[in-house]
Amino acid sequence: MKVLFAFLISTQMALATSNPSDSVKTPLRFWGNLRSSHILYNQSLNPFVYYPNVSNQSYADIYLQKNKITAGIRLESYLEPQVGMPDEMKGWGLASKFVKYKHKRVELGLGNHYEQFGTGLIFKTQEQRAIGMDNSLDGFWGNFILGKIIVKSLTGKQRVGFKHANGWVSGLDVELRDQVNNSLFFVGLSNVLKTEKNEVSALAAKELVYATALRTGIQGEKLSVNLEYASKSVEFEEMIGNSNNRGSAIVGIFDWSNSKNALVLHLKRTENMDFRSERGTRLNTAVINFIPNFTKLNTYRLLTLYPYASQVMAEIGGQLDWTYFTENGVELNANFSLYQQPKLLENPMPLYREIGLEYAKDLNENSKLRLLANYAHFNKGIVLGGFPEIVKYQAIVLDITHKINKNLSLNTQAQHLYTRQDKGSWALALVDLRIKSKWSVFVTDEVNYSQNEHYYQVGSNFNLGSKTLGISYGKVREGLFCVGGVCQIIPEYEGLSVNFGINF
């Protein structure tokens, strides 16, 4: 009731300061979308994994807008969630709802909201549907632009499945932006407070936990710099190992470019930055903040076998990425990433090291070639958990896209990853035929030839404007699946998949 009362008062204040001439009647807008995913599983594939006969995940978003008021709801159904989904993603019902008023430099809202302060070190809510993550804040928010100052305020509880987390989260972000010559200068301050009673933890947990972040930077035509430092207060009264449980993180982002070059340097250091609105949760449940993952974004299948994920408890490192564009259309890229545990730990371990080279060139007006070579060390025991092992691998990728005619294009890929650790070496072949921009047919085989295991897929995708349909059958390997820097372990499975979507 307090949140609703604050929202109504704020809305009345905003309406009172608005111009009466702005209230011109506009028609009611109505739009939305429907997404549904189904998998018919081979239940005998792995006796140690529970496979439902058929998984059923569906989502429906419905929105209404009239003048300056927008409202929306999301209905979700997990009658049988896909394997690897979080435990809270079960059942069906109203998953989120919101109503907001937006007029010029004022936005007021009530309901589920996604927001980010700075780089997200102390606050970021997001939805990553592919891995079952949605940590939106259900409550009240208000955003204001006061000249050169941008203010974001919010309060509420985070979504956990069809319920809420135990803790209450409130935040305030203030940023000053000013134009200096041809560059944009900014400085910002963020504060987040979590209130949660100690009902689960055996340790003496504090009811109030706060986090503060300070950032500054400049964005110019060729050079941009973004620096942010964050700290989190002690959550537990007792000592945990050699740490007093006080958290801190620092991030540095440097970008420089000209007509032929693009250079990016990312640096970060993290210590005890696991910040949640409910103690005892794990993985991506009830996470308040987000530690960005500064590594090369690998989209080729074999290069996603060992993806690095941010280590919120202890890490230091970064990446250097350089891209060069030649006059004859050649694109060259080199990337170096390095992460390890900081020396504050008793026996710091290396976490990740990768060197990547990439060459891309238009062979002619109808064909494009892309070559990649990667060398990496991956600490599987720490990043993925389980048996402590450093996986060292070398990988190469050949990717050719050829436009046969105005209606047909063919993409072929050959990938290979060599290693003596973990499950051994892999090879992959892919053929993808696209008919216009509406239909594609693909066949791929991912082979772990060290253990003679085939992970094959055959399928087709249809894109008919506002409607999409995808059908495939195959076997998918176990692995760490990452989307937007957020990762989830998905067990292997085999089955028939059907996905469709409608926009209206």
C-alpha cells in the first residue's frame, strides 16, 4: 500500500506540472507477442538426468498505451520446464505486470521493472529467457531528467519464479552529464540497500546490506573512457575463511578508434561481490548486481565449449582487442584475455587465458571467407565446478558464405578443437541453406572423436513476417550456456524441438 500510495502521489505531481495542451486525445494502442517452445525428449539418454516426456514453455506479452500511460502483463507457463532450467521456473500464471506514466523528462512506474546503474556492478535487473533468468524488480520506480542531471530511483522485491525474493531492495542513481568541447563528460553515484531478515543462514547475517558505486568517464569522437568503483558492506558478522566478506569491484573500459583501427581495453578486479536479495539462493536466482564478462564473444559452437564466466567472489584480469580494416576489404582481429585469482587468496589459481586471431575477407561480390584460430587455458574446476583441471586447447574455424543467386545462399563451416584434457578433441561440420530470408534448412554434426560421441542436429526455420517457426531434431551436448554475460549449465539431451512465435 505504501508503494501504491507513493506512485499515486508522484503521478498527481507530474500531472499537475504538465501542460494541459499535451493531453490531446490519441487512439488506444494494443500490441504484444506469443512465444512457445516444446521438446519431446529421449528419456533413456542419461539415467542420472530427469527428462520429462515433453517440456512446455510458453510466454505471452500484452501491452496497452493511451497518451502518456503504458501498461503491460506477461503470462508464462512452465507445465514441464526444459532440462537445466532453474527450480523456481515451474507452474504457470501471471509472471509480471507494470503500468507507467512518461512525459518528457519524467517517468513514473509501478510493477516489474528492468534497470541498470552504471556498468551494473551494484545493480542490474534483466531477463535472459534462454536460461530461465528474470530478476526484475517488482515495485515502484521514478526516473527524472533535471537539466544535466539524470536521476533513477526504485524500490521493491525481485522476482523469483512466480514469487518474490525475501529481501526488499531500494536504489538511487544520480548522474551528471555535460558537453565539453566535442566530448561528453559524465560522473555518477549509485547506492543500493537490501533489507532482509536472517531466517535461513546459520551465520549471524546483517539485516541491512548496502552497496555504493562511483563512476566517471568521457566519450569523444575517437576515445572513450569509463571507470567505475563499487563496494559492498559486510553481510555476515562472522569471518568466512580469510575474508571479512566486504565486497569491492573496479572496472575500466577504454575504447579508441579511427578509420582503420579499433582498440578496446577492458580491466576489472572483483572480490566478494555476490549480492542477492535472498540468502541461500544460488546460480542466477535473486541476483541484484551484474559483473560484466570481458572476454571475446565466441559464437562458433566449438569455441563455446569452455566459456569463461565472471567469478564474483575473486578475480582480476581483462582483455585487449584490436581490429584492423584494410583498404581492400580485409578485416583482421586479435584478442588477448587473461584472468586469475587475486593474490589476496592463500593459493591463487589461474582462471582463464585466451589468444584469438581472426581473418575475414570478401572473396568476391557473392562469397565471404572467415578464418579463426584460438589458443586457451581454461580452469574447468573453478569456473564449472567439479574435478580441478586446467584444460588447454587449440581451435580453428573455417566459415564460408556463398550467395548462389538472389534467392539462395549457403553457409558452410568446419571447426576443430584439439585438447588432451577433459573429454578430448572435437570436430564440427555445418551446412545451412537459406531460401530468400524466410526459410532455412541446416544439418550439423558435432563429434567428440576422442570418445566417439556424435551430437547431431537437423532442422528448419521459417520466418513469415510476424510469425516464426523452428523445428529440429538432434542431440545437444552438456555445457555452460551463456547469454548476455550470464551463464547456466545445461545437461545433455536428445529430442524433437518445436518453437514458434507470433507478434501482433
